[in-house]
Amino acid sequence: MQYGIAFTPLVPTLVLWLAVGAIVVIAALLLLGRARGAAVRVAALALILLALANPSFTREDREPLSSVAAVVIDKSPSQNFGERTRETREAQEALVASLKKIKGLEVRVVEAGQADGETDGTRLFGALSSVLSDVQIDRVAGAFLITDGRVHDIPANAAALGFQAPVHALITGRKNERDRRIAISAAPRFGIVGQPQTITYRLDDQGVSGGRAKVVVRRDGEVINERTLLSGQTASVDIDIKHAGPNIVEIEASPLENELTLVNNRAVVAIDGVRDKLRVLLVSGEPHSGERTWRNLLKSDASVDLVHFTILRPPEKQDGTPINELSLIAFPTRELFQQKINEFQLIIFDRYARQGVLPIAYFDNIARYVRGGGAVLVSAGPDYASTTSIWRTPLDSVLPAEPVGVTEKPYYAHLSDIGKRHPVTRGLEGSGSEPPHWSRFFRTVETRNATTPPVMTGADGKPLLLLSRFGEGRVALLLSDHIWLWARGYEGGGPHLDLLRRTSHWLMKQPDLDEEALRLQVQGHDLVVLRQTMADSVAPVTVTSPAGATRELTLSAGEPGTWRATIPANELGLWQATDGTLKALINVGPTNPKEFSEVTSTTEMLKPLTQATGGDARRLADGSSVELPRVGPVRASSVFYGDGWMGVKMRDASVVKGVGVLPLFAGLIGLLLLLGAFAATWLREGR
């Protein structure tokens, strides 16, 4: 219970202060002039002024509030090294038990720093702020951090904590820990396919000097560089970007004797390969209704550098027109098909027939270009079945089917069983209904002796779209020239953009469109294993975590041609998956995580902050057992630790449960006081 005096003036504050001034002046004049009864008159005026101030005696019934101490438990991955997990558990149990014995102290425990694939580093002070967010500042008694000392969100100063109470750090681990790590100094995020990128790294040994290690560099699991480095030495390695998409580079150092962990002996860099410009050569034959379909598609793709020629006039044509009156560009056959053919990622023949423009030897160049890794797409019409067909050239060795004629009848294109699984045609919009929800075609080039099953079929179930591989290259054969009907919206049109874009990207070896592939993806807090295949079943996949633990997964069938499984992505670092034939890599979290950059325990990072708050940072154990300092309450001090003990700042916070008020100048009491003052003045004047 607390007592006090409160004032509720009966007049404005300004009037009250003017009255004070007037009374002071009158009192001074009376006292200096030694007037009779000056003291009594001044007392009477003071009582009148006090009555205007309207004082009241107050009585507050208060209920004391408990002080609050927070215990933050570091659950980051680095706490799993050595005996830190055991030390943390034992220290938590002993500390909470000791704090709960202190009368008037509330204990709150929070765990922080768990690896979730998104947060980089150990963040304990964010958790501390959250657990104390509903506590008044004058109730906070202190905080205890049980950690290895490697904390990455330490406030700049004690004022940034938001409370004035001691912070203590209890450090797990040992003084003599040693560890080796690979630190990435500089690494690109992107690289042009076919061009090298440089990664700079450093070998660091902690707790030992003069170390030497063998460092191995791998790209997508393939060893590309080996060397020996001294501790503290910096080195660089050039990485050839082989393909589009993530190129996973691992840099791994040999182990250090008795080191704390092997996790940070390996650093991972993911370089996204991008193509500078996909050079495409489009050669169109005689003009036809769908001639601009391919051109419009390729010109709309900003990543494509298109070179387009339309053969309008064979070189042997003689009609007497003077050369200087022809607005035609001569077809640079030698430059394109002999000197610069390997600069193109894709060559498209759109209804092209031999017209004496390309010598036979150049078709042989194109065939060699395909076997060496190039790509050819033939969009065929009646020209493919004619006597001037490009089939009747050395190019026949890489074309997937021989033409035998042309069928002209309306039909709906269908996905074959293979096409329902193939990434080029799988899930095409409108393919799920019967007939498919797209317009009809009216012409098919008939073929025989196909080297690969079709992914799409035309009239009477005959091949419409064939996708095949020859050597290192790829070839696509579209056996109808009516794809333009989809582009023009005839009978509702069809998914021509998806089909043509996927086909051209498959030919240019876009990794996402490979028929056989094993991939890893991170979705939220989960790791998804994806298997793309044309087979009816898949083998189990072995997944290896960053810590080296393996797990065999049985995949479940998804949409046609895909299988998947999901596991928690509960570790930061490089995950690997293999089914014995294919291998996939993915890095979860940052490529060079702070959590594993320095893993030896330390008191030095937290000591400046703890001592600024009156607390301390000290190790829990130097031997095999945990030695927790004695914890006690401290009422008033600027230092809350000493030899073998740590303290919490006990608070006197309370909450008002009731208030009593007794006005001094209200009612009979006020009347008697004022009448008494005037009576005393009258009596003094009457003498």
C-alpha cells in the first residue's frame, strides 16, 4: 500500500500561478514593513491558495509483479559439434531449476537458431526480443544465452536491446578446438555458357598454424582441378560453364587431424549458366501460308538471334531481269554452311526443297554438324515427299523417317503414349479431351522406317512429330505444314507457341526438357526429388545430406513421365541424389553459410555486449563436466557477476488494484480550516 498527495486545481493553472505570485508579493510587503499580524495574514492567504489547488490524500493498493528472466537456447547446426548438445541440455536443466528457486522471478525459455534453409547464421537476439515482447521494460530481470558464441545478430550496443538488465552468455565447447574450412572470397552468380568463370577461395585453419591441405575442385561431381594449399593461402580456379541452369561447383579440402567437423571443409558455389544468344538459322523454301509462323515465334524470343533466308529465286533462273534491278540478297551458302555452321545452335528448314541453292556437299556438312552436337528441325510439307526432298541428300543419315507420300484429309493431332510422357509434349493445353481441344490439320506427310516412336500422331495414327538423337546432336521432324492453322486461331487454334517453343528448346538442349533427368528442388522447408523418365518404373534414389547421412527413397508416380518424393530439408549445404545412373546436386540455403564459416566456440563475440549490460560471458566447461555458476537475485548494482556466480536484476514493478482519495478542502474539513485562518487573523487584528 502506498500513500501520496494529489492536486486537482479548482481554477486554471495560469490563475493559480498568478495567485502564487500575488501572495508572494503581499507576503514580502507585509514582512518587510513589519505589519501587525503579518505571519497570520500570510498563513491565511496560503490556506486560501492551497484550497484553490484542492489537494487530496491518496492511498494506492498495489500488487507486486514478478520480474522476468529469459533463457535463450542456441539450436543452430554448429551446436551439434563435439559435446555441445549434451552441454547445452545439462546447462539448460540446471539453469532453469536455479532461476525458478528465486522468489518473484518468472522464467521464460525459447529455442532459436534452427536451420530452415532460409535463415543464414545464428540469430538469438531476435528470439530474445520476441519472448520479451509482451513484458514491460521495468520487469525484465535479465537474459541468459546458452550458445557456442558464434552469434550473427548481436546488437550494436546495450541500448539496442530495449531493456536495462544484465545479459549473460554461457558458452559451450572447449578452448582448444581446431577446425579447417574453405572460405569463398569471390564467386560469380551467373556465367555465359561456353565461357570460363573464376572462383577465388582461401584455406583457413583455426586452432593450428602451418597446416597444409589437398584441395579438390569438382563441377557437377566431376573433378576438374587438384592442388595443395597452405593455411591462409588464397587460390583461384577457372570454371567452364558447360550448360544452362545451375552449374554446381564443390571445393573440398582434406581433413585436419582432430578437427571439430568436416562440414565446412567443403564450400559450394552454384553458377547459373545462361546463353548469350541462341543463334538460329531459318531457311524457308517457296512462300506458303504458314511461312511467318516460325519467324514470328523466334523473333519474339529475346534470347534468340535469328538469321532468316527465304529462297525466292534459284540461281539458275534466267528471265532477262538485269541484276541491278533485283532487290534480292544472294544466299551466302559457303559462309553459312561451311565457315560458320558451328556458330548456330539450331538450323530450321521450313518447307525447303532442293533448288540448286545448296550443293550436296553442304548437306554432308549439316549431317556432320548434327552428329557433333548441332540441331536440325524440318518443318515438312509436300516438298519433303517430292523428288527434290532434302531426304534425297546426305542429310538422310540423320533424318528420323523416310517420306513416301502425302495424305490430305482432316484430322486431330493426338499425343502418343510416348508423347504423354515426353517433356516437349506432356501436358499440352487441350490434349486431355477427346478429340483434343484444338483445331484440325488437313495434311500429313507419310513416312516409313522411323528410327524413333512419334510423340504426336496425325491422320490414321501415323507419325506427326518425331524427336530423335544422332550422336551428340538432335533432330526434330514435323510432318505437316498446317501448324499455322493453330497460330491463326482456325477452329479455336491450338497451343502452337508451347509446342514450337518446347521443340526448339529441346533441340537446343535445354536441361528442363531432357527425357531422362534426376532433379532436386527446394519447396518451402522440403527437398523434392524429381525423376523424369520415359520408362514405366524407376529405381530407388539415394539421397545424401550435407552431413553425409544417406537415405534411400522410393519415388511415387506423378503426372505421366514423372516420379517424385519429398523429405525435410533440415540441413544447410550440398544435398546429393543418385539412382545409380543419374546424379543431381542442390545447395540448400546460402552457398557459403555463416553458420559454418567459423565453428570453433568463443567468448569474445558476446563479451563486449554482456559486460556493457553488467553481465558476463564464460565457458560452461573446460573438462568433461558442465560447471554452471551459482545464480542469485541482485536488487541494486551495476555489476551482476563475480567469481562463481551470476545475478539477475530483481525489479519492484507493481500494478494498482485500488485507489482511495481524501480531499483536504472539501466539505466540513475545508470549511473549518478556512474559518480557522480568518478567525486567527481577526483575533490578531483585534488586540
